[in-house]
Amino acid sequence: MIALAEDCLLFQTQDGGMVPLTADMITIEVLGPSAGVFDPEFVTNVTKAVFHYFQHQLGRESVTAGEFAAALEKALESFKTPEVPGAAATAAPAPVVTVVVETEPEPPPPSPAPVSAPAGPVVESDLRRLASEAGDGLELVFFPRLRAEVRAQLDLAPRVLRFRGLRSCAMTLTGARRWSGKCQSLSERIVVFLRGCATAESPGREFSLVIE
């Protein structure tokens, strides 16, 4: 019996064994005519959302590569529109996904250096609005749209990029009426995701990121 860490799922290998993996230990390959529709970073973010969907929303401890690939194909297909970052402007065949299981994680990236706050506007976004717009798709829709929001706001070259409504956003996505451990866990994931997106989308820029 394998004791799972909180951020792991058991993936079934080709020989019938089970391997505990984090989302960062999974490599996704988009094949066929849709191979160039989505950029790799966008696919990585959707993969993490699907991973969290199986683990937390479905309460699964194990999954086959086929199940994971099917869920990811469905998620990518739903975002295959021009307004979603990484999607082509014209229609394309449904994506075909292959899940490649890596047994060793890649080393974590270096921590970003602190940024100062130069001259520029203060730009705000409402996390509660993004959570409401996710609808029944919940996190599978929320995280890609959140990345699109970060990218659009950074195009304004802000001095301060502020995201409001974190607590209400987490409660909306989890369907909770009261704050819980699940809400806290999701709110922490949102903060980490926002910091990662801001760093990836703003190389060389200086601004302050505020999440409240």
C-alpha cells in the first residue's frame, strides 16, 4: 500500500503497477492536427487543473493514463476558442492527448527576484467575477481564464496589479457556505498560480502584485 502525499495521485503504469505522481511529474503531448493549437505553457496549466479535478473534486486517489488523457482532451476542447490564450483563431480538430509519466520530478525553478513598483497605473481584477463566470466548469475553466486575465492586465503595464475577492472566490469554486480547510487549500493554490503567471508573463517588468 502506497502512502500518498497530499499533492499526489496514483497513476497506473503499463506493467500494471501504481506510481505516486505530482502534477509536475506528468508530461503531456498533444498530437495530430491540433498539436500546434495550444502553447505548451497553457497545456501545463490545464493539466494541473485536471489533476486537481480528479484529486479534490472527484476525491480520486488513483487514475489511469487513459482516464487522465480523456479528461484533458475534453478540457482543451472546451477552450479551443480565439479568446483563450494559446488557442488558434480558426477551428481545428479535437485534440488528441498522450500522457507520459515521468518517475523523477524536474528540479524546481529558482525563486523570482523581488520586484519594485515603478510608475504606472493601478490595475484591478475581481476574482469573484472570474469564479462566477467559470460556471459548471469550476476550476477547469477558472484557472485558464485567470491566466488570460493576468496576461490582459499586464498588457496595460501596471505599477500595481491587484486581485480582489480571494476568499469569496475560493468559496464559490468549492461550493462552500462557510470557510473550510478545502477553501483555504484552494485559496493558497490560487495565490501560487497568480504569482507563477505574473512571473512568467512579465520577464523584466517591475510591478507589485497584490492579492486580497
